[in-house]
Amino acid sequence: MLRITADATRVEKEFGLDARKSLLFSAIRLDSHPFVAPLIAETGAEHLLLVRQQEQGNALSAGVPKDRMRFYAPWVTIDPRIVADTPAAESLADLVRELADGGPVALAADVVHAHQLALSGSVELVFADQDPTPVAAYEIHPAEVLATFARWRETGVRTARRLIADVPHLSGLAEEFTSGEDSRFSALKELAADRSLDSVLLAATPNFTEATGRPQPDGAVALWLDGPERLLVLLPEGADGLPGAPVGRYPSVGAAVRELASGTRTGVEEEWISVGLARELTREGAELVPVSAALGHWRDVRDHEDLAFQVVAARASVFAIEEALAWAEQGLDAGRSFSELDIDAVYLDKIAEFRTAHEIPFGIEPYFTNLHSSNRMLFPGPPVDHPVDEETTCVQLDAGVRVVFDGVNVATSDMARSLPRTEAAKEAYRFFFDVVREGIIGQLRPGAVCEDVHEGTLRYLAPHLERMVAIGMLGTDVDFNTEYRKRNVGHLMGKQESFANELRPGYKHVLQVGSYGAAEIPWRYGNAAIGTEDLWYIGRDRTYVLSKR
């Protein structure tokens, strides 16, 4: 029988891979990192690591032998040579079905519920249950949460106004800052009503903190009860930092939901909760309704309410990223060599320098970092101890910061710059700034539809593809439009990179005044991995590029 587990301790022990440290998308997806985490598949005596192909370069760089991995979810690339020797199944379900070879599949209790849903019906599943953990329920009044965020936002507004006072291209933006507007609970109520939910279980950290205004203790989940509009925290008994007024004690999370909710329809984050918790809830009578994407949208569309914090994040990012790459360029021009980790150290120092120089009264921390030299790999990935020297053809630094207030994430950024070292890469990089700022952001106005922006970007690129071929930055062996329609050219944010609302085919969200996100052109071809990405905000009178110096 094929057995599958997501045990991160086993992954590190058996394969030497710390997924949260070494894999890029495990760091980016704050609300769904269990969904993109590697899995161990036990086929008799053989143990294989199942990895999304976008993490192929990272897993190999971390020292995992290629013959001990199987890949799924093919990585989108305009250079087919990158993945030519590495097959990847179309989906995890396809890969598991192949490995099972007609037999049953045992899922450990720690596997994310989304995988259970994807595999159901395609293979025979055998489940393991988790041991129940007694919990204590505490009630938090929504008005307290609103007051907490309003207080934080007052500080954010003062700080952001001071920060951009002398930035001409952001003139007028400060008039859109707000500290009193807050639709988190009315929007959550609407989400529940749209899906006829009696309760929503909030276990993923960005959703927990958005609902409670508090850092998430280990093992804690929030429970929104729609009928009485109550907000509860379920905390493992014996844990420190008990919030709110005590409500009761229950033998498990599932039992608490059963006793506290007025009905059975329970919204759950299928990309976060485990098979074990899902089965516990079901045994207690809950009817589970997946809402991971819906909660991502819930965060996305309220971004303007935290605009001041997002401006701080964007300005910190553009300073730290551009200063780090300027340091690297000066070093290379002077004939010095260093490593990717050295550039990363400068980047981190610059974040701290920005906060100190501008007297930012709250935290600015790294969110994710994609920093790699093209002669190491074209796959995206965190920095490693690889030399950057005269042989380096390009360095990409695509990164984001988190703005943190009292332990709660209130904004994130995501932007990219590159250091091209060949003439072809330099020409392409200059052009990609036009694509991002004119071809993509130039389309962003109230009423624009996400998928239409992607199509407009392809039209903008079309007359220039022949030049990219001529300078060796694109081949003729791939249908560019077909491949690029498989990926986005940007996304909203919502306290992290959004996977609910992207600028890509099939995404029909309509942008409005207050929409905030990133526009990007990643271009990995030949000997250059180029990233060009800017943060934008649709204001009442115009669209701003927040990450422009």
C-alpha cells in the first residue's frame, strides 16, 4: 500500500530538507504552506519525496538526490530546456495514482485536507485519525478587534504621510489613507451568507490574525459564528496567553464547533487544515465547505483599509532591494566576488537601515526572498552560498517584507529588481520596465477585469517578441502566448501574495478604487533569470506605482 505523509520532521531527517527555509513557495503562501509542502510517499522499502516542480531547483540545491524525488504541477517556462530532462505529472492526484498502481493509498493525519479532496474518487483512500486535543474557548468581542486595528492604523497613517511627503509621483496618495474604515466583520458575514455557512473556522495565520487582531498561539484557531456574530478562540488546554472571556472547555476542536455553532455548515481552509482535523470535524457532524480562496478574497478586497501600512512596506522594499543590487553591481564592477548570501545580508541590513532612518515605530520584517544568480539556476529560489563573480550573467532579487504591529501582520510587499550583466539581458530588462509600468499598470483602472489585463499584456508584448528572439532572449521553439497564458502577470496582495485574485486567464475579479497589488514580468531564458515587478494602487483619481523611487 502506498503511504503518504507530510511530516516536516521526517522530511528534514530523511531528505535533509527544511521546507519552510529552503522552498520559496512554502515561505510565500502564509495561508496555505501545507498545500505546497513536499510529501513523503512510501512505496514498500522506497521513500520518495513528492515536490511541486516550481521548487525543483531549490530541492536540488538543498542536496536532495534527484532520483529520490518525483515532481508534479509542471513549472511554466518560456525556455523548455530548463525542464527538458525532468518529467512532471500534471497534478499530485495524477502522480499519486501512478505510484499507487491501482492499489489503495493511506493518507497520514498530517496531510492537508485539499489533497484528500483532490484524491477522493481517483484512488481508494485509507485514513489515519488524529488524537483529540482538549481546547478551551474564549470570546473576543469584534468591537475590541476593530478598536485595536483603528489604533494601529492611526500610527500607520501618520508614519506613511511623513514617509511620502517629498515623493512627487505619490502626491495625493496620502489623502486616501484611512484609520477608521474597517469592513472585516461585515465582509466575513457576507462571505458566510453567500455560502450559507453557520460558522467559519480560521486556522491559517493570516486569517486568524485578521479576525482577532492578536498573534496566533500554537495550535489556536478562531471560530466565527454567523448567526449570533460571535468570535471565539479555541486554544489547546494549558497553553499560555489565553485571550478573551472564557466560554467553556471541550474535548476537541470538532466537539467545540459542534457545541458552539448553530448549524452544521462549517467553512474550513482546505489548503491549511489537516486530514486529521477534517475527519474530526466530520465525525462531530460538521458539513465542511472549502473557503481558502474565499478568505483570500476577503483579505484582498480590503487592502485599501491598510493602505498606509502597505505604502511603508513598498517603500522599504524598493529601498532595500535596489540598494542591495547597487552594492552588488559596484562590487562586480570593482572586480570583487561574493556570494548570494552576501547580497542577502546587505538586503536585510538595508531593511533595518530604512526602519531606523525613517523612525518607523513598528516592525518591518522579511516576508520571502527569491535571490539567485542565473548561472546557478533559472528556477526561483532563496539565496545559498553560491559565488557571484565575473561569470555571473544575472542576479534576480524578488522579495517582500511584512509590516508587523504587536505581532500581527498588517501589510506585505512583493517586488523584483535584477542585475543583468550581459548586453542582451540589460536591453531586455530595460524593456520589461516599460511592460510592467505601461503595458500592465497602464491598464489598471476601476472596472478592469483581471483576465483582460493579462490579455492586454500579451498584446503589448507581441510587437517586441521578434526583438527578444533576435538578441537571444527568446527562442522560436515555444508558443509564447500559450505558455504565458499559464501564469499571471501580477496579483492582488491581501497580507500576502494573492492566489485568489491574479492577473491571469480565468480570473474575473473586477478591480476597483482601492485595489492594491503587484505587476510583474518574470523572464527566464538562456543565461538570464530576470524579474521586474512593481507594486501599484488604484486611487480615486489615478493609479500609483508605490515601488518607484
